[in-house]
Amino acid sequence: MPKDVSRVAATLVTALLLAGAAAAAPLRVTPPSGARFLVDQRFDVRVESDTPALLASVKLYVDGQPLPPGAMQADAYGKGLNARNRSFQRPGRHELRATDGAGNEAVSSVEVIDPFRDHDGFDAGQALGDEGLRRQGPVRNIIILLGDGMGASHRTAARLMRYGVEGGHARGLLAMDRMPGLGLVMTASLNSIITDSAPGMSNYVTGNKANNNQEGVFPDNTLKASTDADSRKSFDNPRVEYLSEYLHRKRGTSLGIVTTADIEDATPAANAVHTADRNAGTGVADQYLDESFRTGLAVLMGGGRRWFVPSNDPSGYSSRSAATDYVLPADLSLAYGLAPGAIDPTRNLIGDFQAQGFQYVATRTDLVAIPNDTTRLLGLFGWGNMNVAYDKIAARRGHPAVVDAYHAPDQPMLDELADAALRVLDRNPRGFVLMIEGAHIDKQSHLMDAERATWETIEFDRAVAKALDFARRDGHTLVLVTADHECSGFSILGASNKTIAQLEGLPSDVGVLGLVTPGPARQAAVGTYDTAGFPNYAIDPDGYPAALDDGFKPLQIGFGANADRFEDWLSKPLPVRDNPLLPDLLKTELAAKGYPIEPYQRKPESENGFFVRGQVSGTQAVHTASDIPISSYSSGSDAWRAFVGVQDNTDVFFKMAKAALGRGDRD
Ligand SMILES: [Zn+2]
């Protein structure tokens, strides 16, 4: 324990010093103090100065030794010097110190951890003791199931809806409830306690904190402004190597990425793409393929076909553009042996994937029919985000209006995607890293759609069950189920004390906004404490609730991090259209068909239920800083034990690397 306390104390002192000096520091060095790397994990060093004339006088010392002349390359903007593709071979503390001719100095202290042998450098070792660590055996495959935005309450709501309660006892447990390991994760990013999904995922798979909106990189001083055409600025940041890249280099593992979102979205991209702009969709999609030789990318499935068809595609649904494309700066492409990228909005990216041996599928029907010997798989099941479980299941039960409106009538569920991904990845005897994202738990929580968020969590849990089945059969697999952050302050308030018909019949509460007694009619419809009772939904053979509201409204969900909205406690017949993650033409079509653009527009104001004043500005609920649960299981080893307890999101990286490379797995 004292060791950790001293590390925390040192970090605090550094943070205080930085807080006082950050705004004014004329010279800065990256990686920042507090960065941690594996032995031989690659990263870029960057020295930045606010005075371009001083860059020529900059010297960089690594552990007191000056870097040889020419080891640092000036960037194209006169704002900094880069030494790319560096690594440390010796575990322990290392110092980076930069000086310039004006007498300025910048120092960064970083730590290097050896994943190949046992050590007591972090909590896992202390929790386990030497005996536990010795029993850790080989982990060949790592499956990370990431329920985006999934806090403890989302898990509770899914369990209540799926299994019900009798006499105070849950009538069943989720697959994730049954995993032996349970811990908490602290989710802060490099620049905020409130992370978005880019660092939220990136921190797990680089071992380092990224800034919000950035993935696989450290921040720099050449951030691209929205009016700036120079897309190199979004792709020139100092990189840090991903788990997928490191394990592919060390062990020859494959990478699988599966999501229900558009695959340009932050969580999937933060496993394989290095960018300071999570919204640079054309470049993000291109880089998946262009750098697949480094990540071992073998499976990529989700929505987002709009980035894969040329900008002049006759469908009209392409989103490829020069403004969101990428080119790498010369020093970066040279240092890593990468093609420099190109501004090529008319690229046929599906064709390019196929040319590199990827089987391409566009529907569930295609997916279940892939040949048994498939080793590389690209699945794009929607133009932007895939539809949510609620609307996909409605289609399977004979109500396809929503999926038809999205031009995606035949989409797989997440457990079907997981199944296919595992079959393909399992063909690599050297193992794999697979990230499976339940993306809409977050998105529907932002939109304050309780039913869709809860169904989404049930869909996610069915994918968890598939992963656990695989791990048990395989005998060498680590399964983690977690989130990147909590979204919306999701909380279960109770149950309705009115029937659906009664709720529908309540008058609008518009005009009853003040503190009045007895208050808006729909406020009085929430049964709390003992009047909440127990929810027991009828479940169809497909595993989802048979009827949404079941005569009553057995679960009423509130949102503690909400924006202004109206609440009628009824399930919402139409999803709010996904604003950032759909092609423009499709958004126009959906608006014409009456799909609400924002949550507060779900109905005309006169029918909208009661107005809830949000605590934040904007139109959607926001992420919170709540710690999130992490569940763990491993077959053939005790690796799961390392994830018990409270941990930082970056700790998870080192624990995974150790599980994959630790003593039990050496040749
Ligand atoms: Zn979110």
C-alpha cells in the first residue's frame, strides 16, 4: 500500500504544479507526467514551444542523456518537434527533460511496466498476493464487452425488466451478474472528470489518459479548427500504441471490433485509429484498413456504410468528404512505415477491404451464411448507426416501419454479431482481442428514452452470454464487461400507479410548471417506495418483453443528468433520429416521416406530458462522473481476479497485458 500512496501523492504534487503553471508554460513535453507504458510499448515524444524561433535551440534529455541531433523532426507548423515511435526497454521510472535557449525547461516523469514477469507495481498484485499471481495462467483471447454509458442502474433496469422480482428476490440474473469478478472503474479522461467515449475506450486499451474527443493520441498544439481544411492536424498528434497493436506485434493476435453504432463512432475507433478528432469519419474508416497490418484487424462490424461507399455513390447516402479525410505528416508515416493516407472522398472502401481478403456482408441473412473458412470479415448493416434492439425486435415481430425507414430491414442483433465475430477470430491460433460495444445504451440514455436504453442493455447482455459460452469452451479467454462512463444519471424511480390507458388520458401539464399542489398529473403517476411494487414483464421466446407497458408501466426511469424534456411515462413509438451519425439525406427523409429530431419534440407540446426542467443546457442528457462496474471472468486462469476492487481505467490496460503476456504464457 505505501508504494501506491506515494505514487498518488507524487501525481498530486505534479498535478498541482501543472495547474499553477499550465497556462503559462512556454515549453511543454509529451507524454505528460503520470504516463505509463509497457516495456517496448511504442509512443511519440513531442516538445512544444509557443515561440517558434526557440525550437531550433530545444534539447531533449531521456534519463539525462541528450537525444542525438536529428532525432527530433520539426512539424510543418513551427509549433513543435517530434521524436516518433520511441519506447523504453527497462521497467521503472524514466524522465524526459526538454530545455531551450531561453532557459525554459519542461520535465515529464513516466513509468514503465513489464508485462512479461510478475511484479507488485499495482493493485492487482497486492490484491492477489504472490500465490494468486503464480496461479495466473495463459490468456490467449481477450473479449472486452463495452456497454457504452452503462452504469449500475442500467444493469439493474435490464435485470428487472428481463427477469422480474418475486417476494423481494430477483427471479433471474443477467449473464454479466453471474461473472465471478466485480470491480469499479474511475473514468476520468486527461482533461476532465467527465469523459466522452473517445478517451473512455482509449484509456482502457492504451494504458494512458487521452483528452476528450481524442483516441490513441496525446494532445498537441495543432488542433484543427472546424473552418480549417488541413486535416493533417487531426492525425498528427503524438501517438500511443494500442493493446491490439502491441499484442499483434508481440504475439500475432487478431483484432475484432463489433458495434451497433456507426463504426466511425468513438468507441470502435478508439481500438485501432489514432486521431485527435473523433468525428473525422472518412479518415477514421480509411485508417481501419490502411493500418490493419499493424492492428491485426480481422473483423469489423457495425453500421456506417456511408463512409465506405464513394462520395459520388448513386445511393446518395455517402458521407465521405475531403473535410473529414486524413493525410499523415511525413515524419509520422516514415517513423511507422505507413502509407501517408490520401484525400480521396471517391474511394471505394468496401472494394478495398475485399481486395485485402475481407468477406463483405450487409444483412443478417448474409452474416449467417458466411463460409466456414472466413478469416477476415467486414459487416456494414446500416448507412449510419444500426437501429436499436427495440426497433429491430419490432421488425422481427412484424412491425418493420422503423428499420424500413432507415433502409436496413435485415439487421443482426448484437449476440448474432458476437457469435459470427468469435467464429472468425477463433481461426487464429495466436489469439485475438475482440471489443463488442452495446452502443445505444448510451445513445438512448442521452435521448432519455428509458425503454430503448433498457432493451439495449438486455441485447448487450445476450452478447455477454455468447462471449462467456465461448470462453468456457475455449479455456484460454479473459472476458471483461464494463462501460466507458455512465450516461444520463439513469435511475429507477418506481412504477406507475396508473394504467397505460389512464396515462394516455391525462391532460397536458403545460401551464402547471410552478410549485403547485398537487402538482402535474403525471408527477402523481409515479409510484414510489412500497407503491412501486415488483415489475414482472411477460417475456417472449425471443428474450425480450412481449408488451412494452404490460397494462401498467412497471418501471419508471428518471434521468439525473437530464436536459429539458417532456415526460409522459409512455414508451415512445418512434426513436429520436440519430443526429450526428446518419447520412444527411437519410436525416432529411426521417424528418419528413415525422421522426423527432430532439427528445423535447416527441409530440406536439399540447400532448407532451409534463415538462421537466433539466439541470444542463442543450437538448440531451449528459455523461456523469459516476464510477462504473467492471465484471470479469477468465477460463483456464485466475486472470479475472485482477479486476476486483476500485481501479483507474488505465489500470485495466496493464492488467489485460499482464494476463496475455505474464509468466504463464511464455515460450
Ligand atoms: Zn455518450
